[in-house]
Amino acid sequence: MDIIDHDRLLIIDFGSQVTQLIARRLRELNVYCEIHPYQNVTDAKLAEIAPKAVILSGGPDTVTREGSPRAPDSLWTLGVPVLGICYGQQTMMVQLGGEVHGGKISGGGGTAEFGRAYVTPSEDRIDMLAGWFLEEKEQVWMSHGDHVAKLAPGFEVYGTSPNAPYAITADLERNFYAVQFHPEVHHTPNGATFFENFVKLAGFKGDWTMGAYKDIAIEKIREQVGDKQVICALSGGVDSSVAAALLHEAIGDQLTCVFVDHGLLRLNEADEVVGMFRDHMNLKVIHADETELFLGELEGQSDPETKRKIIGKLFIDVFQKYANEIEGAEFLAQGTLYPDVIESVSFSGGPSVTIKSHHNVGGLPEKMGLKLVEPLRELFKDEVRALGRELGLPASFIGRHPFPGPGLAIRCPGEITREKLEILRQADAVYIDQIRKHGLYDEIWQAFVAILPVRTVGVMGDGRTYDFACALRAVTSVDGMTADYYPYSHEFLGETATRIINEVPGINRVTYDITSKPPGTIEWE
Ligand code: XMP
């Protein structure tokens, strides 16, 4: 049975790093699309998919190489609109009778073009460019070595850039459009309008929703998993929570979640997460309380990387121990998002420097002989949140700030003790309460307290105190890769410092961290 009863747009993927961004732009326009690698799109497959429009992505190859990827020949007689982007434009031209010359990369000596460029329009303004060229020039993003040297019959030029005389081309008769630049990336600011025009002329209604996406995702999980058992490491973070809720809706009791409690969680966090999933949503959740094991192994350790490595290794050991007890588990579910997928592909192919050893269960599936289910692989963070809302997760849960896998360990520079963790939990709870009370929570990307490994002298009442100092952190960010400190008012900072010192025994000094990233990192370790 075909699970999709909806107009679909087919994206033929030629291996670009940013093909998923095309899909994202289309989802934003409420258009249903499927990405298929070019190798799989045979003439028969194309007929089976029966798309209402087709987009050909960019790609790393050069059409001047013999045997390089091509679109299926029947595409040109299907009678639907086609948009070719970068490599997609070039294969369109050579397949339809034009010419492409090699640039620097493929040895042809022509003009390569990478980065920002400005396209100017031709005299004729076509519907596809509605909303474009309101200014004289339109900023676009180029990334190409080869270039079109002769247009295929039927095509005309509708926009040029200094290094791409065929930046925007079209055969209006057949509804074929071919562009050299990448309308899908952020650096083509008006790219969304470009896609909007394309789907409009293809006749899409724009009625595809996250609810519909959810139904398809559920069907796909059922197809992949069959009647097998699945295990999932639930951290309480948005990604693993949404993945677990989605899997549960798809396969019910075939899913078992393991919540590894390393004793480095925030105040009441374990109870809240386990309570919500087990009691409220009826998931099978194993609460692996391994506080003693983790804190025992961390005793006396103060080096940040050593602490991270200990936690990472124990996490995997513990997860494996509990997972081994789940009979017949064949799949491991992970809340991998699309940015994790692209970031894990090294563009240069070279090794990148490790700033911090990140905490995940990578490598585990092979070791345990498990297959992976990654139902969020196509989505971006904000889309995962939208899916979470569809699945009925509470808004307060979905909007939570990110929390790192190693937990409070990396907010406790130096040696970790139970006393320090307890103080930290209390201070963090007061701080977050302050932020919520002042209505700032959603403006801030991430906020937390770090307890500093120094005691300072203070005076309270008539007595001397000698307690810990702490640092408040709050940053704005889009993706955690770069960040700036949040500009609180002095009143807010003063009130918060007073509350923490009054309400949390063990702290007598509060500082505010105003370091951006870079040069700092968000966490203290
Ligand atoms: P940094 O400190 O590197 O953090 O600027 C960037 C973002 O990543 C989070 N973070 C982690 N998340 N495992 C995680 O799941 C980790 O090991 C880890 N270390 C840092 C951090 O909280 C921030 O959101």
C-alpha cells in the first residue's frame, strides 16, 4: 500500500552537502518532498514516484567526466516542471544538448566561483522571479568549478553574475529552470521566494503539515523495524525525547528506553523525566540509577578531558549492561538530527581538532550488533520541536534549554564532590526560576550556574563566611557553535545574586560570565 496520498516533489540528490536544505525550504512551504539518490532514480522508479515537480540538486562531481551522474532520460518527457541547481543545472544542459566547460577543479581552466555573488536580471521578467530584483541586484551563493558554456535548445538567460553568464536560465515552454547558484542556502537571502515561485507554478497546494510528516515517519519506522525490539537511550533532552515519543507511537511496547542516571543531573530532573515518560506517556523506561558508580569513578579527578572520558565510557558500559537484559533487541534508536549528519561528514576529509570529547553512544551499535533507527535524521532542531508538539509533549519540555550529556560534571570545574553538586543544583534551580519569573527563558539559548573551585570570604549577619563562589552563564546562540553572553540588566543580576546567596547555603559570592564563544566555550569545561 502506498502510504502517501499527497502531491510529491522529487529531489534527485547528486551528493551536495546541502541537499537537505532544499527539503527544508520545501517543508517550510508545506510541500511534501522526497530525496532520492540519483543512482536509485531509474526510469521505472521515476514513473512509480510520479512527482508533480522535480529538483536536481548540486553535487561534487563534474559533468565533464565520463560516467558522471545523470538524471533519468524519461524525466524530460514527464511533462512536469524541473529545477536544476548547480550540478543539476549542468547535467540538465548536457543532457538536453548544451555544453558545460570544466573549471579549475576539473582541469578545464575556466572560472570557478565560490561564495557571495550578485545576479542582475535580463529585460524579460518571468513568473519564476516574482519578488526578485526589487533592488537592482540579487545576492546569491555560488559554489561551482565548472560552468555552462552553451545553453541547451529552448533555454534563455534571465539573470547573470560577473562569473556566471548563465546564472538563471529557463525553457518556459517546458517549464524547465536551471540556476548556477544555490537558492537553498541562507546566504541566498531571497531563496525562499524562489522556491515558493517554483512550487506555485508546479501547482502545489502547500497543505503538507508536521502532522502529516509524523504519520509518514511512523509508517517508515514500522516498515524498518517490523516486529523487532528497539532500545533507546533517553536523556531527557529534546531530541531523544521526541525520538522516543515518536517510536512509542509507532511501535508501542516494542520500545524500551534506558535512562542512565549518572548522578550529574539537575534538581528533580530524573524524577521529572522518568515520571513523564513512564507514568504519563506509558513508555517502558528503565531508570538506571548509577550515581554511585559514576561519582565513585570521578572521585579525585579534576582534569576536564579525563572527567569527560570517564563519563563517556561508563555511560556506554551502563547502557550496554541494561540493554543486554532486554531480550531480542535488534535496533538502537538515536535522536540524530540533520545538522549532526552534516557535521559528521568532514568536508576536507582531514581530521578536525577535538576541542572537547563529546558524549554520545557512537560506535555502540556495531559493538552490540544492533541496527540503527534514526527517525529525526532529516529534521532541524526547530522542526523536531514542532514534531514534539504534534506528539503531545508539553511545551515546557520541548522548549527546554540544551543540557550536555556529561551533565553537571562540566559545570563543576576541578574535583567533583557530592557537596558541590548539591550546592550547584540548588543554585541552578534558583537561577532558572529567576529567568522564568522575569520572562527571559525563551530569549536565552542556554543558561546555567557553574560552581567555582574557590572559596571566598564574606560576611552575613555579624558572622564571617567562607563559602564557594559561583558563575552565572547565559548565552544567545543559533546552533551552539558561536554564542554571545546575554545582556541582563544590573537589576536582574543584583536580585538574582541576592536570592542565590540568601537561599543556597554554601555560596557567598556570585559572578556573571560575559565571555562570548569564541574565544570561550559555552560550558566551563
Ligand atoms: P561548548 O561548551 O562546546 O558547548 O561551547 C556547545 C553546546 O554543546 C553542549 N555540550 C554537550 N552536549 N554532550 C552533549 O550532548 C557533550 O559532551 C557536550 N559538551 C557540551 C553545551 O551544553 C552547549 O549547548
